[in-house]
Amino acid sequence: MALNLNPNFAEAGKRYFNAYAPGDDFYEMLIGAHRDLSDEQSELLNARLILVLANHIGDLGTLREALDVAREGV
Amino acid sequence: MLKTYSYPKFEYRTPPEIASGQTLKVPVVVVGAGPVGLGAALDLQLHDVPVLVLDEDDTVSIGSRGVCYAKRALEILDRYGVGDAVCSKGVSWNVGRTFFREQEVYNFNLVPEPDHHRPGMVNLQQYYLEEYLAARAASRPKIELRWKNKVVSVAQTGMTVTLKVETEDGFYTVETDWLIAADGARSPIRRMLDLEIDGKVFMDRFLIADVVMKADFPSERWFWFDPPFHPGQSVLLHRQTDSVYRIDFQLGWDADPEEAKKPENVLPRIKAMLGDQREFELEWVSVYTFQCRRMGRFNHGRVLFVGDAAHQVSPFGARGANSGLQDVDNLGWKLKLVIDGKAPMALLDSYSEERIFAADENLVNSTRSTDFITPKSKVSRTFRNAVLGLAKDHAFGRALVNSGRLSVPAFLTTSSLNTPDCAPDVFAGRMVPGAPMDDAPVLDNGEQGWLLNKVGNRFFALYFADDPKSLDAATVATLSDLSCAGVAVQPLVVSPKPGAAPGGIPTLVDARGIAAQRYDAQQGTVYLLRPDQHVAARWRTLDAAKVKAAVARATCNA
Ligand SMILES: Cc1cc2nc3c(=O)[nH]c(=O)nc-3n(C[C@H](O)[C@H](O)[C@H](O)COP(=O)(O)OP(=O)(O)OC[C@H]3O[C@@H](n4cnc5c(N)ncnc54)[C@H](O)[C@@H]3O)c2cc1C
């Protein structure tokens, strides 16, 4: 599985009339998940989220690529 | 005083009712001659409804307000007769650049989709838009404009709305069947009727400057996140007409607006941004805060709220005047049918429902933009900066950067006025029931034109045919019959082949098949179109009973 770096958000059964909408939906969910958390709690949430998503992806090659992309700009 | 624009002064005339002491009785009053109120008047006169417009002022919008008018608003302005004026005076821009700190992270080129009459947007100072609308309204016999006429009280009893109007010569009374409140964000009418508007103020201030550039400067939109010349905040630069540029500096909540506005504080900011060598002159400076809020419903008996009076959004995404024009686009034909007794008052509930659906979409989008531009927490800022960092190299990152989403019309897919597609009919594409119509080039009697300029103001049945001359007698009779119904439906044949349909049914040539493609049409496909150019229903075959049922549904007569 190659790492997909193109816009890729969608929701099953939902019709989008504007290309930006699904990405913006996700971003709002993401920021919303942090609402009312302390900085420390937010950090923990992020760590848990990464672990959950990484397990979902599963493929170590893809994860290695993702880690490289993420680290490049830090 | 502006250097590039002189404000028109509209003439005040003493209302005859002041001397006569008589009560003026009119079918429709519009309060407020901003872009939305003038739009409302122009829409109603297209339906032959006389309108009295009252405004407390005698000129157009002062200072820095609307800039960006999007495609759907331009199409509505075409219907009102000012689309050409706005588009030829306005400037188009396609290139947008996004900067993060000292770097340009990416740029985009919004090449307009071909084969549409109007571009995605044009930029034009709001005073020009209002000037053109006011001139157009003044030229229409059914519209009476009364400047320097201020509404000071309003009461609704039974079927009548009574207004007290103040002028420099004294007071008079107006009684009207319908009141359209287009009196802006602070809406005195809303307050006088004790109606609520809910939402929130964004805890942020923006310094908005209009400057005249002395030298050439590109027609582009530049957006900076956290630039070195204005650390921690955002800055937007936008081109307008007459070499005037709009600059928005985010100031933060704690800024002192009076201090921020002083030239000695503004000039260094702009110099730092442009680099010292570019010459410019200040045209106008103000400090704004923005609200995101709307009324619980837009119709209250015989009082109908439109534009900023009904809803307000932050300006990222330019949704204020754009959505206000869509309000009156939606309202005009409905009010006409109710006035004529051809539809029940309930049709006006659908005005409120549909425009609240659209207002909520606008509120969501402008809130998201504001939240991206002004992160509210440390983690939210970290995510924002991470997106900007990834945007430089990765397409998915660019898609998440949100410095304002261009205003686009709502797809009213949940509206109770729609007739849903019915099996076995299957359609591809975007033109679902509730969709705002896509444009397409067409030939009308050999002349190049646009589909959207051929429909609107009343219901249309668009009938797609492979060859207009081949329409059989039954089809011609069914189509012709529709135009005689209580709520008339104008038939219009669209065909790739030239020629006239029998029975004098108007025919458009879709020479390159673009209309057929955008509407996923085949021989015999029928679209029922609302007077505001939204799709009401569609079928693969023509069936008079189905069309009539769909018209009944779209007018609350079902
Ligand atoms: C900085 C800024 C940038 C913006 N950018 C954009 C943009 O790019 N695109 C966009 O679409 N929108 C933009 N907007 C929003 C846009 O300016 C408003 O949405 C628009 O002006 C609303 O029009 P309106 O007709 O509803 O109200 P208004 O323009 O506020 O008009 C209300 C009218 O009612 C009259 N009135 C009020 N009370 C009374 C009374 N008691 N009696 C008689 N008359 C009365 C007033 O004189 C006024 O003429 C921007 C706004 C700001 C502040």
C-alpha cells in the first residue's frame, strides 16, 4: 500500500458538492475532539489517536513512509 | 474622503403624505437600500409587483465593506440587469498565494471552468455594486426609492404592517401588506419587533485598510499566516478596482481599535508588508469585529428578513452580500405567488427553511475559516502550523489550508419543495433536485447566449430532444398545455440540432452538447426549474401529471 498524499477524505453515503468539504469536516472533528482538554491531555489524545490509526493502517511500509514525511518538516 | 471614488448623493424629496396627512398604502415595502434591499426591489419588479424602498441615508455604502462577489451572485445580478456593469468594472483574479512565516508555501490558479458566462468571482468595492443597483432600481417604473426616510416604528396587526417614517420635514405613516426588512446587521426592525438573533462574536479584531497602489502590483490574492511583519497574526491582501487594494490585518482581541487605526500605526504595518520601496496612499481605515449569528426564522407573519438583518458571518469567504442576494432570489417569486393567491403563506416558510439551510452552511464555513486562521488553543495552533508545513509539499495539506472558502450557493437537497428522483429514472452529475442550475452556452435564434439568461422569473420545463423538429404532436401538446396552468410553466426545448420545435415552443441549440452533459440529459429528459434557477424535479420521460404534481409541491399547493 503506497502512502496516499492526495486529498482523501470522504464519508460513505454522503454526497459532497464542494471538494473542500470532506477535509474541512475532518478538520473540525479533529479540533473538536480536543475541546476543553488541557495541553497535556491534548498531547495524550494525539498519541492515542496516532496509535489507533497506525494499527488500522497496519502496513509497516506505509507507516515508515508516513513517519518519514512527518519527520521531514519538523 | 476617498481619492478614487466620489459618493453619489441621492435626492431626497418631501413625501406628499407629510402635507396631506394621509396614510400611504402600498403592497410591499422594503426597508434598507443596501445591496440586499435593492436586490429585493429589483426581483419583485421583475414580477410586476410595485415596491416602495425606504432608506435612512442618501448614498451608498461608506468605507471598506464587500469586495468579492461570487458566481451565483453575479448570475442573480444578471437577472436584475446589473451583471454586466459589475463584471466590467470589477477585477478578476485567479492566482492566490499562501505564505507561512517568511515563505510562500504554495499558490493556486483558479482557472475559471470553461463554458460558464460568469467567473467564480469578481472583486469590486461595495459602493460600486450599490451605485449600479440604485441606478437600475431608479430606472424601473415599479420601484419608488425614498432616501432619507427612516423607519422609526413598526407594528403588525392581522394582515397589515404599519410603519412610522421620519424625514427632515416630519413624520408619515405607511400601511403595507408585506414588509421586507433589509435594514442590515443592527436591524432596527428586528429590534422594534423584539425578535432575537443568536450566535457569537468572534473574539478578534481586524484592521481593514484600503490603499491605492502607485506602482504596478499583481492582481492576486495573498494570504499570510504569521508573517515576519505581523508576527502571530494573519494578513490578507486583495485587489479591487481602481488600483485599490484591500488589506486585512488580524489584530487580536486585546488591540485598542482607536490606536490601531491611527495613521502613524497603520502606515508602518503596510510599509513592512509591502517592503519600503512601494508607494501607496491610504484610502480608508477601520477596525472591525465580526459576528456569526442568525435569526431562528426569517419570516414573521408579514415581515420577511433578508441579508444581514437575518444573518451575519465573518467576511472570510465573502458570504454576506453574496448570500443576501440569494435570499431575495429565493424570496421574490414565492412572495409573488402568495400575493397573487396562487400559493399559500406556507410557501414563505420554505423561504425561511431554505435560506436557513444556506445560512447554516455559510456559518459553518466561515466559522471553520476563522478557526483555522485564528486557532483557539495551543494544540489547534500546532495542527494549523503542521497543515501549513505539509502544504508546501503535499496536495492533501494544501486542501486542508483554510483561509476562506469561496462563497458557493447551497444545494437545497433537503428542501420540501423538491420532488426526489423516482425509479427507474437514474441521473449522474450534480443537477440533483434542489441544485442551483449550472450554466451552459446556447444558441438562441442563431445568437450566442447562456442558458441561465434564458430561464428564471417563472417555472420552466426544459425538454431535451435530439432533434427539435421531431417532437411528436402529443409532446408538443403536453408542453404547450403546461404554460396555461394556474402556475404557468414555460416550456423550452434544448437540442444539439438547430431548428424550431413545432407549436412555437422556444428552442435553444446546445451545439456542443454541454447543457446535455451537465444535466446528464438524453432524448426526452425533462427538468422542472424554479423561478430562482434551482432544479425542482427531473424525469427521463415527459408526463404531464408528474410535472403538475411537482409544480404543486414546489409551490406548497400539494
Ligand atoms: C470588511 C467587510 C468585508 C466584507 N466583504 C464582503 C465580501 O467580500 N463579499 C460579500 O458578499 N460581503 C462582504 N461583506 C458583507 C457585506 O458588506 C454585507 O453582507 C452587506 O452589506 C449586507 O447587505 P444588506 O443590504 O443586508 O445590509 P446593509 O448593506 O447594511 O444595508 C442596510 C441598509 O438599511 C438602511 N437602514 C437601516 N436602518 C434603517 C431604518 N430604520 N430606516 C430606513 N433605512 C434603514 C441603511 O441605511 C442601509 O442602507 C463584508 C463586510 C465587511 C464589514
